Amino acid sequence: MRYLLAILALLLTLPARAQRLDTPLAEPPAGFHWQPLPEARAALLLPDGWYFRPEVQKNNLTYYLTQDQMGESGQYQAGLSLHVVRRAKKYTRLPAPAYAERLMLRAGFGQGQRQQEQGHRTEGPLALRWVRYREALPDAEPRMVYQLAMANGKTDTLYLLVFEGPEKEWAELWPLGQTMVRELTLDSKL
């Protein structure tokens, strides 16, 4: 039993990977369907019964895939957001890979935040950096947050993916999040 619990704990802490570049969409896993993101030339898996909300502006794209429907304030309890910034240097004064590094070095160190994991690697044209942290703000339910920054240095495009949810539901939510992150499909030419 201890061995099984140790394996489960390890699986819940392993980083999810964005691993699909320039590939056709495969058959979605049971309980998911593909959510195309045409402006970003990408696709994400959306769990059945979840909600999708795009916010598309000229060079900044944000997509929300949430367990609960977002209200007018834009808040949600559990879900994934994907922010896409083209020509990152124009907006951040840093090339996308340098900005992603700076952004992720600060993640998980704010008020009430405790970093639990961080890492980085390169996959093809993408520099990837990730952080997982616990956020426990006063008068709020503790949350778990997984952030993945993907920077394409060739196209100067930054993708910031955030999956978050209540800590008490994380054991059920994170397997969905891992699948969504792992199966993210991007066009690396963008």
C-alpha cells in the first residue's frame, strides 16, 4: 500500500509536458474533445462538461478552459488559461525566452505562495520553464497552481499556460491538467 501511495504521489508531482509540435490532432482521450484555437494556431483538450472562453485582441490572445462557467469578473475556481504573446520583445523589451525565464524565476514566491517544483528544458524551438506552487492567501481557500512558460525564440512568441484549482480538489484536478498540458498542440512556425 505504501508503494502504491508513493507512486501516486510521484505521479501527482511530475511536470506535465507540452510535447506536440506541428502534428495532426489525434483522437482525443475519453472524456475530452479538442478545442481549436485558430488565432493561436494551436489546440487544447477540453474536458467534457467544461467551459471555453476566448479573449482575442490584436497580438495578445487568452483562452480559458474552466470547470465552472466564468462570471463577468472573469473568476473561476478550477481550470486552465493559455496566454499567447506574439512579438514578445515589442511588449516586454526582452526576447520571448529571456522574458519567460524572468517570469518563471519569480513565480511561486509572492505573498502566501510556496514553490514546490520548478524546472526547465528545451524541446525543438521551444524553451520550456515550469513552476508548481501552493497559494494560501488570507481569507481564501488554499490553491495549487502549475505554470508553464513556452518561448519560441525563432518567432519571438511566448505561451504562458496556467492550470489551477483548490488544493482540496488537486488530486482529482491535476490528472486532467496533466493531460491538457501534455497534449497541447502548437504550430512551431508561429
